[in-house]
Amino acid sequence: MTRLPMLLQVLSHSREFCTHATAADWSALIQHARAAGLLATVYQQLAAEQLLSQVPLQVQKHLLSGQHYADKQKHSLVTELLTLESVFTHAPYPCVLLKGAAYRCAGFGYARGRLFSDVDLLVPQQYLDDASRRLAAFGYVDGEMNDYDRAYYLRWSHQLPPKYNLRTGASLDLHHHIYPVVSAERLKIQPFFELSIALEGSILRTPPPSLMFVHACVHLFYQEESHKLQKDLIDLWMLFMELQSGQANLLQMAQQIGAEKAVSYGLLMLERIFAIELTAETKSWLAVQAGHPRLVIWLLETLLQPEHKWHSLAYLGWFLRGHLLKMGPATLTYHLIAKSWFQFKHKKRLAKTQQQRDLDDRPADAPAQKK
């Protein structure tokens, strides 16, 4: 790839950036990092490489402010996890934390700077009703949602509609899978329950790092959204650096889940962007994986360059590819038609309601409106 976005440049070539950065570069870095919610991540990376002394004092203040906010989130997370401990005490099934909450609880160094918007919790599908009742008893309620979107979650998605803690305002996503059940990918979820590691003295569990990496690959390469690609790539890189069990174990986990394509895309992108070292075994494994790595890599690299002349085409391609992977052609066609029809009826209903309100608010002496 010819040109990396600034945040990826800083994280992948930190020492080089700090040595040559101008005042304009530092200013742009702060703007990009703040917009992406990565101020604390940059702070943690520069601190880990002992480069903070090369960072201008004013820039350090901004980065440290981002770290203070991440620390504040940690306290909020602890409060939420303590609540979940009470919710699921004596639950007869595994409760597995995913994504940001799992990274924090696993003690990953880079997670100290990672921001998150909600807590993701995975339970076996047959216990979803029990988990929902337990959460409701502790003040977790479903957010506002129209009937079609609610039906979409319950029928096709890998999670229930998002829940909110009435006391703390925290958001929780209750998962029964890591990918929509309607997808033709047929990923296996059982290893997440069988191999998850119990937190000391807790009912909650976390996947082993290799499974976290597999999940991050699925989340990145089987999605249709593109506004958090940099953050997702950084997650992937940091998770790879945390792996202690070796690449052979990672490849085995990918096969157990059935996510070989997603993991192969992830490894190839990390090699291109962050120059990770792949073993001979991993390279041989990558050589025989199916899929369309050239297309996926082109789409992702183009999306990372907003000024690229084909950026709009890449955006459309990524969006359509992600939706087709999640639903397949038939389900996606039905979904688009049904969603459009529901939105049309909703707008029509709102227009009628507003028209009646306008009539009710008209002064009594106002001239009659022409029909």
C-alpha cells in the first residue's frame, strides 16, 4: 500500500514519525486521533516505545487527556461488571465477555487506552430468555426500536436488541453468536464456550487471545461498515502482538470456528501494514486459503485513503459485500424491500401526524387553506 493514514503511520512507525514530525503533523495527529477515539491508544504506544520525551508538551497534554478519559471508562466498566456479577450469580451457563471488555479484563497492555461504547456478553442461545429475565430484574431494558428492526434482531441477527442499564445508562449487547445466524458462513460458536477462561473469582469469562483475534477478523472483514476500519485494524494488530500461544494455535482456532478466510485476510493486511513476521507454516496455510484476498485487500486499502479516486466505488463494494455475507442475496433482497416499505409508511404516518398538529395549532381567524 502506497500511503497509510496518519494514525496507522504513527502506530506502525512511531519512532520515525516522532523524529521527523512537524508542528503541522502533530496538530493533524491530535485531530485524527481525537476523531477516531484513539488519543489514549497513541499515548500508550508512544509510552511503550519510550518516545513521549520526543513529543511536544502541548501534544502530550492532549494525549494524556485522552488517557484520563480511558481511565474514567475503566471505572465505569468495573461498575458494570460488578452489576453483571450480581445478575448472573449461579447462572447454569457460561457468560463470556467479548471485544473491548474482554481485552480489558484479559489485562492486555494496549487495552488501557482503548475506548468502548458498550459491553458485549455472549451466552448460549438456549439460555437467552433466562439471561434477558435476569438482566430485566436488575434494570436492563431494551432501547426504543421500531417493530421491523426488533424483528430483524430476533429473527436474523447474532444478538438481541441492545439493552440499557436504567441506573447507570450503560449499553449492553447480549450475543448468542459472533455473526448473524442467517449467514451462509456457518461459523461455529461452541469453542467460545468450551475454551473461554474464567476470570479469577468471577462468573464471567473471556475467550483465549487466539479466539479474540479470530473474532476481531470476523468483525472486520465480514462487516459492511467502514467508519471504524482504522480502529478495527489497530485492534487486530494489538491482539496479534498479545498472542503468546504462537501462530500455529491461531490457525487451529480459525479452522475450529470456520473463519479461515477472515483470518487469512487479517494476517495478510497486518503483514502489509505493520510488517508482522509470519512463520513458514502460516505462509503455507495462507497460500491454500480460498476467498478473494486481492479484492478484499484492494477494497480495504482504498477505503483507508479518502482521497483515492475509487474511494466511492470501494465504499459501495464493501457495503454490498458485507450485507451479502451477512444475509445472502434472497434475504438481503427481502430485507431491503421490507425496510424501505416500513420507512415509507413511517414517514407517511409522521407527515399525517404533523399535518394534524399544524391544523390544531392554526389560529381561529386564519384563512382557510386551499386544497
